[in-house]
Amino acid sequence: MKTNIFPAIRLTLFCALFFSGIYTVAILGIAKFTPNNGKGQIITQNGKTYYSNIGQSFTQDKYFNSRPSAVNYNAAGSAGSNKGP
């Protein structure tokens, strides 16, 4: 039993540490080298500030196409995607 349980505990602790700490810090560090330091691009028009890299739905054709989404952009709700290619 010890030959099975201890490696499983070690692997669980390693994965928890790696994916909750080391991986997260590494991805944040990589984002610092991207344009705008991993933050959304700020656009100012007529004195009003807009963030262009944030997902949002567009209702008029004059705007550029946003990222496709199977669900509404409401963060309070969630749903699965049943759309196929």
C-alpha cells in the first residue's frame, strides 16, 4: 500500500504547487513581455476611454467582428457550447 499511496500524494502535491503557483507566475511573467504588458489596449475617443481587447458583443455592422462566443458575454451566467464546426 505504501508503494502506491506515497507516490500519489507526492504527485498530487507537486501538481498542486506547479499549477497553482509556478505555472501562474510563469504565464504572468510572459505576459509582461507582450505589447501593453498583458493588459487591454486603451483607446480614447471624444474624451471617453474604451478598452479594445476585452470581449464584448457588437450589435451594429459598422464595428469590427468580435471573438465568436456561443454564450452571452454576461459573466453572471454560464452555459455550455453545443455549436459544432
